[in-house]
Amino acid sequence: MKLRPLLLAASLAFSALLGPVGGVAHAERDNTPKELKHVGVDEHLDGQIPLDATFRDETGSMVQLNKYFKGERPALFILAYHSCPVLCGMVQNAAATAMKEIPWTVGKEYDLVVISIDPRDTPETASQKKASILAAYGRPGAESGAHYLVGDKTQIDRVASAIGFQYEYDERQGQYGHPAVVMLVKPNGQMARYLYGLEYDPRDLRIGLLEAANGHSISTIEQVILYCYHYDPQDGKYTLMATRVMQLSGFATVLALGSFLGIMWTRERRRKRAEVDARKADSLHHRTPVTEN
């Protein structure tokens, strides 16, 4: 393993950890190595992935992206490449670690779609990477929802441009400079959220997927989670909204008090009704004539 590609990836990782500024993440231009001058992310929130873009999956079959975005469930979306010496593996393993900690399962509530940015990658290398990540994920049944795709540069660039993912190939080293980011995509293929860095908070991933799900199969508790958390573009993560928590707590208090009073009122009505019925029964008993033999 060559040292320079490692340094390039490390430099890029540091740039990625700086996170988005003003809702848009850019690689630092002034003091950035020339290999990274055009590397970064321009967030295209609600931007549409080209669903007619064509790739080969890990089995070698030709597929279009519309196969995975039919309006049914959201997706965790990653652009990477399989011969990357450091960064891509770190990003995908970090994603797998976070995925293990959330209740939703790949293949059931959401999909994992990974597209290689290297046209030299093959279905075989895609299959190997898929097996590696699924082994790290370790949850049965995920195979049906994990899709590793390879394709030519034209199709790769169509997708990268549509989502604002900027990468650059270093011909001298034979490696790619690219940002450390995973993306959350709505069931219709629109971009919902970008999460940055080499570690992903499971809470951020869960809330991002709930947000991306756009109302599909979300429980009441999950709706409450969405209500209480807000995405902070400065920090690149979800934060708890104190005012909303207070509102929700106030509502819960009123609801609990109302339920308590309702129960007490019902019990009191039943007690009084029982007393009235007892008095009626006693009155009828005393009025009934006694027949002597």
C-alpha cells in the first residue's frame, strides 16, 4: 500500500470532518492539495437522482436506478469505490456500525444503494464489497435490500452531478479524491439529507431515514421523534428542540391529567349509581308483603 494515497485520503477525511457550512459542504480551497481542489459537496436537497441512469449490479445484471426508488421506502445512498485504500472502507464500515444500532433493517424499511465512482470496478469487486459490509452489518435478510452498482463514467457523473457530489481522479497515483459523506434519499429518488464524517450517530441516521421516508410506514412514536428533532446544518447533525419537547411534555401532562380526571369521574358515577341501586333494592324488599302460612 503506497503512503501517498493514504495521506491523500487522510487529508480528505480531515476536510470532510469540517462539515457543512451554511448548509453546503465544500473542500477548503486555499490550503488544499491540488488533488482535492475540486472535491466537495454542494447539497441538492430535494434534488432528483436520474432514475434512468443505468448500471450493473453485483450479479452483473443491467439495472436502472428506478428499480430501487419506486415510492415504497427510503435509501441510504453512498458513492465510493472498491479499491479505495482507506476512506471508502471507513465510510461504509461507519455506516454499517450506525445501521446496526437502529431498529430499521435494510431490505425491510429501507435500502442501501452504493455506486462505485471508479469505472474500472466490476460486478465481482462490487459483490466482494457487498459481502464484506453485510458481514459487518450482521443482520439477516439484508441481502435483498443492499445494492452495489458499477458503471461507466458517463452514468456515474450523471448521478454525482445531480446530487452535488464532487470527486477527482489523481492520474499520477491512480486514486480518487472524494468527500466522506452518506446521503439519505426519499422513496421517489429525491435527496433528503447529507451526513458527513467518518462516524455517523445512529440517532442521526434513524431520524434522517424517518425524514426521508416522507410519511411511509412511520409509527406514532417515530412521528414524535421527528417532531422533537431538528437538523442543524451548522453542526451537520440532528439536535433536540427544547421548545418542542416542552410543548409535547405540556400536551402529555394535560392528556394524563384529563385521563386521570376522566377515570375518577367514571368511578364516582359508578359508585353513586351503585348506591342508588342498593337503596332501590332495599326499598323494594321492605315493601314486599310477607305471607304467613
